[in-house]
Amino acid sequence: MRAHSVPEIPGLLVLEPTIYEDERGYFFESYNEKVFRELGIAEKFVQDNHSRSRRFVIRGLHYQICHPQAKLVRVVVGEIFDVAVDIRKSSPTFGRWFGIRLSADNKKQVYIPAGFAHGFLVLSDWAEVLYKTTDFYHPECDRTIIWNDPDIGISWPLDGKKPIISAKDARGKTLAEAEVFE
């Protein structure tokens, strides 16, 4: 497993597994607590989530204001454009975003520390996204920042198409209105 820090936003890591491939297919470790600790990810993951979404669905930007969650995100079917936004008010990178294409083919993962809002856009016909979290889901703590907040300015690769957004996500607040981390 190799980890690459994201220079624009310290704390975010892009992880690339070592893949063992032959005529039968491939094998790789998607998570190994010892290896992750050596890479600087010492959190204990307590919940696994799995979503399936169709092309042009945007999920997010989600976070929990209490019981904040770090996330380890990967794609097992299809491709997404995955986004993390730093919403730690005391951070020098507050309001900055990072986006990366994650796919079943490239097998990359992204580690998103607590204190970030997270979302993704589905680029393939269908995508299945798996992500581990370091705290359980608490609906009373669940918050959403609107996907198209002009102050954040995420460059979603929509190719002129209109995204599919849930009613909950459509009611998201702007970063200026949202509860954020100190």
C-alpha cells in the first residue's frame, strides 16, 4: 500500500494498494490495520457503508457536526468523482476542496479525516461506493452543505448535464450558513 498526501489540503491521503494480478484475476488488501497505522491512519473504523447510485447522482456534501467521522472511501463498481471540503474553521485550508476520480479499475482509496464534508458524483452508468467511518451514524448530527456552493466552487465534471440530487441534499446550506468545526 502506498499513500500520497494531498499537498493542497494536509491530512487527506490518496491510497494505492499493491495489486497481485495474474490470469485468474487479482487480489489486494483494501484494509490492514497495521499497514494503515504505519501510514499514519490510527483511527478505529466502526462502521462500513455501501451505496449504489446511477450516473449523474451527486451525494453530499455530508458530515456530522457532533460525532465527527473520518472516512476511508473506495469504489467497487464503476467510477465516481469524490470530493472532500475542509470545514475546520481554524484550518488554513478552510473552505478548500479536493476532488479525485475513484474507480473499480484504479482501485484507489481516499482517507478523509474528521472535520471535512464529503460527497461524490457518479461518472459511470452505476457505481457502488464502500466507505468505512470512525464513528456511528447519528441522524441528529447529520448536516449537508449544498453541492454547488459558489464560495466553495467545486468543479464537478457534469459535462453540461443536470445532476440528480436528493431532497435532503437540495436543502443543504452554504458553507457561510453551515455549522462547521472550530
